[in-house]
Amino acid sequence: MIARVIVDIAAAQTDKIFDYSVPEGMRLDAGDRVLVPFGSKRVEGFCIEMREHSDCETLKDVAARLDDFTAITPEMLQLMEYMKTRFYLRYADSLRLFIPSKLRGGRIRECVRYYVECAPGYTTEQILEQIPKRAKAQRALVERLRDGGEFQSALSSEFSATSIDALIDKGLLVRTSRQVYRTPPGIAADGARQVTLTAAQQGALDRIFAASGETVLLHGVTGSGKTMVYMRAIARVLEQGKTAIMLVPEISLTPQMSRNFRAFFGDTVAMLHSGLSDGERLDEWLRLLRGQARIVVGARSAIFAPLRDVGLIVVDEEHDSSYTSESNPRYRTVDIARWRARYGGAKVVLGSATPSVESYLAARRGEYELISMPDRVGNRAMPKMQIVDMSHEILRGNDSIFSAQLSEQLRRTVERGEQAMLFLNRRGHSSFVMCRKCGYIAKCSDCDVTLTYHSVDRQLKCHFCGKRFQMLSRCPDCGSEEIRYGKIGTQRVVEEIRKLLPDVGILRMDNETTATKTAYLDILGAFANKEAQILVGTQMIAKGHDFSDVTLVGILDADMSLYHNDYRSNERTFQLVTQVAGRAGRSVKPGQVILQTFSPRHFVYRYASEYDYRGFFEKENNARQTTGFPPYSTIVRILMSGEQEQKVIDTAKRMYADVHDYATAQRERFLYVQAMKSPVARIQNKYRYQILMRLNRQDEETTIRNLYAVADRNRANGVTVFAEINPQSLS
């Protein structure tokens, strides 16, 4: 037999299939991990196909099968081909996504422990009759095992290894090896809550399964009970003998969601996300592969869970940018979800209170089934939102990061014994430039996107067309020299609260405070237990969390995403404001939101304050259609990087010439083509250049396939080439 193998080397030169002969007596299947000779070394690889014959005359033998299980399912092997074609990925890059990373190289293995129990065929009394009465330790050991065996590690705290070994040598006890699954922390649950669905929830559930298409967009306001709809939908597919994938955008949401699911479904739920230890991730993955768990809850990577017969895939907060991988390997989770649904005849539910413009337009066109849940459970009111003009605060002499209104409401909330969440909208690595007096924002004259300030060369740059402008010394509108750029940190916010309310308990949740493994659980648990009255955080606190005593939400700097250099900036700001506002008033107590901005009359805030998604969509959709940005076009970026800048430049020039010729010949397919230095010109000592294109949506798959062929023709040693479709960031 011939094994067709992809070696586990992520390089363009090895991105092909190699044939190896299978030694007699070796059992090998497609999907197995193997060790093969490659050049002068032995390397790991993936067997993707078995054949009777090869076109090669002389073949080397497969050296070894690495696991006692088949790691890659047939579905994943086909998904690999799709990802190579759609996202311009190397075979090895895709295959690595399908397994726990530390499984490669044998860096992590299953956890096996010794288990001790009474020998079969003996009663406890029969064993005791054969043990002298003076051997008290041995007799106590047998009594301990009367009701069942135990792991030797648990017994060793009371009994010596000598006592255990002596009884095993006599044949009175037996010791076997058993696999132990390492359980992730924080997912235990007390038991399922029996919840009766509301009429809206039941209607949504029924329509999910009545939908004729594969994809459903569940548009439900914050607090409308989408999670319960997800769980009941999953219960229904489990009854059909199928499995389910439940995706959430943030790691911080995974333990909370897992607790809910474990309470409802028990041990059939597994977790997959980057916050697990290597051992926990392997064990959860193995439970899914072996069918011991039938539901996976996790962040983006859980879309590759090795489940078979998937009946439902839920993408909660489907609009969230974290569902798009912005580093190699680059892919879009929703595209993978829809592919898996087509493969197995499953349903995809995209859930959000603020769907992406792309998804909502697809639903309006009939490509997705649109299901609306416009009201909160119990008809609770949405929190009232007050917009505060921070320019007026400055004119009144208030230089604090808190407006007078927010300071006063914080005091009142604390006095009532209620809780508040303060959200700092910190996104991206570069700062926008704004006049503190009149609110002027520096924008590109051609693209109508915000210019980004680069401190190294003190220039304002457009990351879409490449135009550059001198840094402002005064406002061109009002002449003020009060030019503002930079960011406010969460630590400073905490310091300011302590000045305002010295005795109040405060928790902070950001990348710094959540660096340890259990930090998410610790912070959220402490806040839920009322150990603090104020939680300060970034986007980690903006969505999904449900605290009954939170009655006040403060949005400190809403403009940080509104004036980001991205055509999605309006959409992202509306989504963030709406999501974080939804944390307030989720129980019987009414909620209030205070939004601080230097642009109080911006249309995004007007629609957000009224929770008017449809109104926002109509305006934003019209702008996208007029300007020709997605979803009315497709952006493709080809990114080149390498340690030798000149070599990267030469590659970019050759590739751009080839792309330009193709665009000229197919002029109707291209709306824009330009080559430029990447906005972040160097990362990890590698220089970066890019070609940006906007394509007509008509026959885009053919165009993208031809662009990938151009990239293949112009590759060079020492230069890495990536491709992205509608990237979340152009940095």
C-alpha cells in the first residue's frame, strides 16, 4: 500500500503531497499522523490518502504510526482542501489547526494513572481471611476498597507502596492503567434549571428547524434569551443522534457558557479554547474525537473540533471581529462553519443583537433565514442611554475622565448598593487625532476614513490609499492648539475612581489582569459575588455577561473605535455601544447608560441610544453601496514579509506588475488596486509590504483563484506570502 503524506513543515517548497510505501504489517489509515524519512531527517507528517500504486518508482517506507487513534477525520481532510483554495493556506498550516498543538512532537500525551481494586472473583471477606490480623495496614487497605477501586495516587497518602504491592503480588488486588481526563477549571454546575421558553423563544426555535436554507440569522436584542434558544436547539439535534458546536467570541465568556451548558447537558459538553492547559486541551479534544463528548463550547478554534455528524453550529455574537484570524493561518470562522454545515447537512445559527452589515444584508436578500427577537425576556425595558458631550465638560473646567453626570451616577449607584461597569473602548495600536475644542477629526480627502497618527515620523497616514499628511499643530477648522491623541488606560480609570470613591471595591479586567489561567473566572466570580461594586474593563466585559445587580454602565471614550481608520468603524462602534449598554438592567432593576463622546451628534450614537439597529443598518448599508465597500465588493490583501527588506520590495514589485496586468485585462472585475508598505512596516524584525485590491463581487471566486496563482508564480525564498479576504485590520 502507498501512503500519500503531507510533511509537517510549513514552507512553500514542501507544500505538496509525497508518496511513501507502507511496511508489511503496519496498519495505516487516511488521517493518521506518521513519522517519515525526509531528506536526511525523520519528520512528522499526515497521511491524507491510501492508494494501491504510485507514479514514483522508488519510495521510502513510513517509519512509524505516531498515535493509536486516527487524528484527522475524513471531514477535516476535505476541509483542508477547501481552506487551501479559499484562504491561500499551505496544507500543513490547515492540518495543524485540526489537532492540539502540543500533540506535534510528542510534547503532550494522555494522562495515564494506576488504578487499584480487589481482584475479580473475591469478596472482601474472602480477601481479609487471607491477610494476617497483624497486617493492619493491608486489612485497612482492603476495607478502603470494599465499595470500589481507587487510583493509587489517592491511596498513597494513607498506605505505603509496600502494602499495595504485597497484596498485588498475592493476587488479592489488581493494578491496571487507566486514562484520566484533565478537567478544565470552573465548568462544574449544580444542575439544570427548568426554564419554560417564552413565546418568542419557542417561535425562534421552531423557525430554526423549519428554515429551508442552511444558515439562520437570529437577531435578538441583549437580554432576549438567545442562549436558551441555542441550548434547546442543541438538545433537539442531540435527540436526532447528532452533535453540536457552540462558539463564543471571547475566552472570558467560555467558562460562563460552559457552566450553563454543563448544567443543562452534563458531561457530554467539552471545552476548546486557548485558555486551557496543554493537557486539558488534549483530553477535551480526545473526548470529542472518541464520541465521549457530543457538544463543544469554545472560541474560534472550536470550529475545528473533531466531531462527527454535526447537526448544529451556533456562532454567538457573529459580528465579532475575533472570529476572523488575523495571523497565520488566516481564515474566517463563519466560512468554515457554513462549509461544515454543507458537508454534513447541518444548520448554522448566527446570533447577535447587532449583526454585521454583511450578514443582515444576506438575510434581507433571502440568503439567510432572518429570525427577530425584538424584546427582552419579561418585556423588561432596555436601559436608558444619556449622551454626554465631553467638549462641554472641558469648557466647564472639568479635566477628569469622568463627566459630572457619570461621577454623580457612580456615587448614587454605590450608595444604593448596586453595581456599575465602566467600559473603555480601547481598540487598535494607533491613535486618531482630534481637536478637543470643536471635535474635528483628521480624515483622508479621498477615502473618508480616519487618518492614523504615526509617532515615529510624525505623519498622518491613510491605511487605504497610502496618502500622507503632516501632523497637525492646530485645528484647521477652529484654529485651536488643543490637539488630542493617545489613549486612556484602565489602570488610570481605576486610580480616578479611587479618588472619587475611596472606599468602593473595584475590579479591573483587561489583558494585563487576565494573564493567568483562572483570572477570568476569579474576576467575574468576585464581581458576581458582590466583592466589588465597580468593574472596569475593555472589550472583555462588553458582551455576554449577565449580572443582575448592574444598573449603571459608563462608556468612557466611545470615539476610540468611531474614528478608527476602517470602513467598519461606524459599524463596530454601534455594535460595541449596544453590546456594553446591554449589560445594564438585565434583572428587575432598571438600567442606565452614560456615553461620553466628543461627537454627540454623530448618527451612530443617535441610533445606538434608541437601540435602533434597522435604522443604523439602512444608513450604513447605503453608505457602503455608494462607496463600493464590502459587502458590495470584496477586499483582498496579499501581504509579503521577510527579514531582507529589498528582497520583499522586489517580490512586491514583481507581484504587483503581474496583478496590474491581470486587473487591466479584467478591468470590470477590479474597483481598486494598489501596492504599498504595510501600515505596520516591521513586525518581529520582518519588513512588510502589501497589495490591496477591491473586487467586484461578480465571479469573485474565479478572480481570487487567479490572484492566488499570481502569488504562487512570484514567490521568492526568504519572503513569506499571505492572503486575506475582507481583513479585519490592514495593519
